[in-house]
Amino acid sequence: MKCALYYGNKDIRLIEKDIPKISGGEVLMKVEASGICGSDVIEWYRRDKVPLVLGHEVSGLIIETGKNVKQYKAGDRICAAHHVPCNICKYCLSGHQTVCETIRTTNFDPGGFSEYLRLPEINVKNGIYILPDSVSFEEGTFIEPLACVIRGQRLAGVKPADTAIVFGSGLSGLLHISLLRAAGASRIIAVDINDKRLEYAKKFGADYTFNAKDFSADGRLNLSEAVKDINEGFLADIVILSTGADSAILQGLKSVRRGGTVLFFGAADEGARLPLSINEIFWRTEITLLSSYAGSILDHRTALELIRSGRVNVKDMITDRFPLEDIAKGFELTAKAQDSLKVIINP
């Protein structure tokens, strides 16, 4: 079978590997669609692990099941989670499956940018989701990223009638905007430096958009005041940082009301630090700074239902499709983070 071996964003090599053999509790999956995630192009995050076959937003067909697998069969249309929890440790039992030690060690064999995958027994037990016929394989690749977004907003306590600001209108930002819209948010504000992406933000549910380039030192536009103008004198209830840019983080911290929440969702640059004044940001403000990572089993199931029901439209977020042979083009578009949103690889 063919696989894409990743060395760097500009060095991806197509290789041949044997189709994985499965044991009694495992499943062999034929990959029909695999999404390129923004985390796939973070080179510093991968450099100590290369070469490797990436790809974790996958859907496809079960080709073969081990003799001990009873709940699935050949021909089933599935989405599969690459990182899965143990469900029995302290973290899992306290509602934090996404920081379980097991979730940090589980994975596919070899990775989603290949023609076939072996799903280990624990992934079969805790990480397979049957796709209804009404959900395409390409839509199925959004279950994992949407689950991450659901997890973040669940932890942040997003409520109907909240005013939310989403910094970054890439794929994860648009999923946040779409979920906020589905949850009944009162006002959704999108901030980005790319006008095309701000157009996408409007399309997927943002009520107001601002180009961050206008928040310059000369004071042409003050985001905090703009938020107050459209939010009855208040800053935002929820700030979601779907970008790790220093300027976005600093502006986000200035845009949340007293008692509000800032969700750190996107990865920052390597070695990034928070230049915070404890007195200015925290003392007497009761602001919550929150992080989230991955999605739980419940979040994956919720994501699938939101996609199935059409409450979150992911199909229109796909901007590019490539065969495995042209995966380098997909990585180039994703790394540039310009007009392209979601790149799907069809092995």
C-alpha cells in the first residue's frame, strides 16, 4: 500500500508499505478520506518524531475484523479516533478523558495518510463511530476536529445568549463559530488578519467581523471599545483563541468581561509565554483562563450527531481535495493558511 512519510512540511515522500496484519481484537480499515489538520503542519511539534505517517482525521470502510471483534463487520462505514482513553484511570473517572495517559500513547498503524490502517484493540473498543449513510466520508473527517471544539466550549461553559469572540478564522475558528451559532450565542464576533477568512466567518455564523490589522498602535480601531459598542457596554462573555499569535492573545485578554472566560484552543509558537500583569488581568476580575485538548468519546458522538442533523455544516468548509500522490500540495496550502480552509486527502 502507499503511504505519505512526513519529514517536514516541504519534504513528504510517498512510500510503499505492507498492508498491516491484524490480530483477534483489531480492525483493518480502508481509508476513504483523511483531513489535513493545522497541527499536522506545526514542524517544531513533529521534528523529534520524524519520519512518520501523519493523518488523524479519518473515515473509511472496515475491510477485515479480528476473530474477537463482534460489534463491527466488514463493510461498515466508520470514523475512527486515533487517540483514545482508558476510561478507568483517575483522569477519565473525573471527567478528563482527554488528559488520560493512555490517550497520549494510542494511535493508528501507520497513520491516516495511507491506503489502509490497523486499528489496535483499544481503538476498536473506545474509538470507532459508525457513519450513517447520510454522512459522507469527507464529512466524517470533521468528527474529530469538531469533537475538540465541542470539548473546549463545554469546558468553557458556553451558554445561549453569550457574546463570544473567536480569534482566528481558520478551520478550527469556523467550527467554533458554527457551534456557537448552533448553541444559540447572542453575538458572535470573528477576528482575523485575512479578509477572505473573515468572509468565511460571516458565512458560517459570525455576526460581526474585524480585521486584526486595524488594531494598530495608532489607535484607528480599539477592539475593546468596538465590542462594547455592539454588546450594550460590556466586553465578551467568552473569548476563544483559535490562533496562538501573541497579538491575538493579548487582545483577547483585553476583550473579556469581568467574570468571563478565555479559552486557549490553538497552539502557540514554540516557547511562547504569557506576558501577564497579575494585578491587571486577575485581581478583582474573576476571569477564567482555560485550556482544552482533544475530544472525549461523548464529544465525538455529539460531533457526529451535529453533522448528521445538519446543525453544523462542515461540507462547505472543504476547499481542496487531493489524491495521496499530491499530498505535498495539500500541506503547502494548509501551512500557508491563506484562502484554503480544509484540505481532504483521498487515498
